[in-house]
Amino acid sequence: MRFDLTDLRLFLNVHEAGTITGGAERSHMALASASERIRGMEDALGVPLLLREQRGVQPTPAGHTLLHHARLVLQQMEQLRGDLGEYGAGLAGHVRVLCNSSALSEYLPQAIAGFLARHPRISVDVDERSSQEVADAVRAGLCDMGLVSDAVDLEGLATRVLRPDPLVLVVPQGHELAARRSVALAEVAHLDFIGLAEGSALQALVVRHAQRQGQRLRYRVRLRQFEAVCQLVGLGVGVGILPRAAAMRHARAQHVKAVRLTDAWADRQLVLCLRKLQDLPQHAQQLVHHLLPIAQNSETAPPSFTPAP
């Protein structure tokens, strides 16, 4: 079985257009040539990839599998072209990092600032996803490393704890709960909440665990920034759940208090995860060394990771 990139792009275009004719046009290919290529792919596999119907075509189960892999291969080729193009612009390396909301807001920007200053010819591409999506992407080889909560499935990955990252309840300084040292989510589920915007990985985590307890939290407003959540909490609009680091950073300015959540899911740690350190490019290994706690004496010492289960 030998498919080239033209075959994969054609099959994807046919699926998106809904017809072989439309796919051929999108691929700038003659209809006869496109039909011959698809038949050749089916002959090589020994199974049909498309169901030919009067109004167009639909992928078979084998066709759906091919579509999945075609998208991955073509996406990786685009990334390859972009990365190699950056070398032509004077870069020596490119590192792709995925991280959760807390890492992006409270840890990673400050952590990589010194690395970028020391390595001016290395670029770092950072994107936010939920912790589980990050772990899955690292396993699939779609990024070099990830920063996630240790609460997710990390099977098959090497890991290293970077720092504690617990979630806390944020309340106004004059609130009756401000004097409490800790509180459970079930005790406060009846209160008005200030939440993060739809699509936030942290927001989805809180909602999911509330639902597991049979609770439906009442949100007055949803905002994109941790600081904005703290500001409205300080004004008495409601309470919020945020990473402790974010709550403590804004506590004085926004007149809020952070109260420890006793729920096990809120007691998180921020973890660096990757497949195998030795398989990473040299510039990605340099970033790993930089991100590890200061307990590592030098960038040349081999860092220790919990091996993949």
C-alpha cells in the first residue's frame, strides 16, 4: 500500500466536496485522473473507500479511517513546511508546547521568558487546551511536550511535577466564608458564581465535577480573564473557582480572599509530560531542562522523569 500526498489531499477534497467531480476541481485535476487515483487506492487496499450514490459519494468505514489519517498527515506536512521555513529566516529550532489554562496564565509565560532570552534562535509555539486534550496530543506526537494537571490520564507518558497548582474558592474579603480555612464545593454550590468563558478547560473541569455531585452551579456572568473574575468577586457579584496562584496574585488589588477547596479533584499539581526525552530534538530538550525546577543543577545534567506506565 503506497499513497502519496496527492492521493490523500484528493480523497480529503472529495469528501469535503461530496462528489468526485467537486474533489477533482478542488485538487486541480481532471475527473478521469481523479477517478483513476481513487480506484487505485481502493485496489491497493482491497476494500471500497467510497459509496457511490446518485447525489454524490459517502466514505465507507475504511474511508473514514483514511480521512482521519489523511488529515493528520497533511497537517503535519503543513507544520513541517512552516518549521523549515523558519530555519530559512534564521531560526535554529522550533518547539511546540500545549498547556492547560492555569499553566498558560500563571506559569509558562514567565518560565519561558528567560529561555527565549538565552536562545534567541529558538521559537516556542504555545497553545491552550484542556489537560486531557494536551495529554492525548503528546501521546499522538502532535506536540513536543505538555503542561497538564496530574488529575488526567497520563498513561504512556514520562512525567515530572513542576509545582502545586490547587484550585481555590475566591470570595469577597467581607464574605462570611472569608474567615474559613477550607470549604467543599457542595457547601457553596447554592451561591452565585462568576465563571470563565465557554470553551475554558478549567471551566469545563469545575462544571463536570459539580455535575458528578448532582450540583448545577448558577453563573451570573462568564469572563475570559482570571483578573476579571476576581474583580467581579471583589465587587460582591458572586464567588469563583480559580487556580490558587491567580487568586493570590489578584487578592490585594481586587479585595478577595482565597479559601482552600477540600475536594480531591481541586488538589492538583502542574505536570510536565512528554513521550521520551531522548527522542526530542535538541532545542526541545533544552526547553525541558529550563522548565524543570531549580533542583536541576545545570542544563547538561540528565533530568529525572517518572517513566511512562
